[in-house]
Amino acid sequence: MVAFTEIPVIDLALADDPGTKPQLLRSLRHALLDVGFLYIKNYGIPAELTQEVIRQSKLLFEIPEGEKLKIEMKNSPHFLGYSKLANEITKEQIDWREQIDLATELPAPGKDEPRYRWLRGPNLWPNDEVLPGFRETFTEYISRMSLVSTNFTRLVAESLGLPSTAFDEFFDPDQQHKLKVVKYPDLGELGSAATGQGVGPHKDSMLTSYLLQVTSHRGLQAQNSDGVWVDCPPIDGTLVVAIGQGLEALTQGVCVSTTHQVISPPPGSGPRFSVPFFQGVSYGAKFGQMDLPTSVLAMKDDSRAAKTDIGLTFKHEMFENIGEATLLNRVKSHRDVAERWYPDLLKVVDIKNEELRKQLSVS
């Protein structure tokens, strides 16, 4: 199989016409099976809302530092809130970005619920007097993007020859979706300490994620099966969709989740801003519970896997369900939150990392 060298662009408006929908489904199937990354256009978000999301995203990082720290993520057991520059870790290296994590607004779970359910909960919002309209804008955007992601996942199912509702069982009635607003300072602003890792090589969790590239910077890259990094430059009117590890696991590897990274902007180019939306999935969903016909399983091609040491977060032998896997992954990425709310799980992560280092040193 030939490794991809560019990211496909798919026009979702083709799904509205029975005459063009088969063409859409063929293009989507290629993206799912052979790339794991794609652009979508005509996805149904009003241009006015997108522009307000862009405006508010930039304003967020201009509010006083003290206001940001009031909503710092370490104050939330749900991993929601503001993260200072260089506070998150990917592949054991610092990510040089500043961000806020938001989600569908939900109450905190009860004390008797499984621990992984604490991934769900209320947001920490900026003060509306300091940043008027921010909460309203992003509440609406998250709500609308939840519909975009549901509709897209149904097209995914159809492209594989499954009923459009094939993935519906993996969503909660009150499903919580998540979103980040991210600022990547340029290397000139960061200084000599920065490594150029905006966010390190990784695969997204859950089923699908949708990235709004706010500024014109390049920097997002996807890795093909030859290990080559392919640029994903901003294209006006599109979102970049990444297939998540959850979808790869549920389809038993038929859909491919692609490793990707973000490179810090070059000196003098100014900060890069982006808004990724992450489609939620029921944390109680179990691996391998999807009964796939042989016609779908026959599409799997192991040669697509990128030549990288990024392993699946979702491993059947390690976790009972998606919630357990996701919680441990969040603990690994946000040590300050884990130290306050999940110190026992942080010890587990550290032990596993040390065991891996020992194995690598022996080999």
C-alpha cells in the first residue's frame, strides 16, 4: 500500500443529495481506512458563530493572569479549566502551549459512581465581566459541534457498510463532549528553553475530533505509514478531522487513528491559535463489544500503521472500558491535577513509565 502524501478534503454537502452521497461515502471510506486524517467543509456551523469563536479564543489569553489562575485546571477533578504555558506533557516532553479545557456542562457525578465517571463534570468558566460573551459563545459552539460529530459518525458507519446508527450505542443520553482553546507562542517569544514541540506526537482519544485552525500558521502534521510527517495547512471554511483511538479500537483496527503533532510557530510569526473539539463517547463502553460483519473486518490493513513508537491508549488487555483508559491517560498528561485528585493513579503511571524505560535500556 502507498503511504498518503496529502490530507483529503471532503464536502459534507454531498451527503444531502442521493445522487452525490455514494461519492462522499467512497471518499470518506478511503480517508478512514488509508489516512485517518481529513478536512471537512460545509459541516453546518454558521460563519458568524465561527468568527465569534475565533475572536473570543484570542481574547481569552489577553485577560489578566490572576483571572486565568482562578479557573486553573488543578482546581477541577474533571480535568477542566485553564492550563499554564508548558504545563502539559506528551510523550514525556513539555508541550509549549497555553490552553483551557471546556466540555458540555454537566453536574459532578455522585460519590458512588465509578471513578472514571469523574472525568465528567462542570466547567470552570472565565468571569463574564472580564470576558463577556465567552461562556455563551462556547456553550453554543459545543452544542452545535455535538450535532456535527453525531452526523459525521453516522456517515462513518454508512461508509463502512453499517447502519447509520451503528455507533449510537456508545453514546450516553447526556453525552459530554470536550473542547480546547489553545495558544502556541512562537519560538521567538518562548526563548531558548523551548524545544519546538507545540504538542508532541500522539493519537487522539475517543471516536473523532475536529480542529478549527484559527490562524494561518502551518505546524499541524500527520504521520503516514512510512513515518513521514505530512503538513496539514489551514484551509478556510474547513475543520481537520482526526480519527480517534476509540474508533480504531471499536472497529478492531479497520479505521486507522493517525499519529500527529504540532510544531511551534517560527520566531516572529506570532502565536498560533486553534480550537479542537473532541467527540465524547460513553466511558462505560467496553472494547470489542461491536459485532462487525466479515465484510467490514476484511477492510483491515495492518500495513497502514505508522512507523512510530506511539502505542494505543486503548488496549483490550489493559483496561475494561474506555473510561479507565482515558482517566489514566489524563493523569499521565496533567500531573498537577493528578497530584491533587489522583495521587494513587499517578504512582501507577510512574511505575509503568519506569518499567518501560528499563525495557528500552535492555533492548
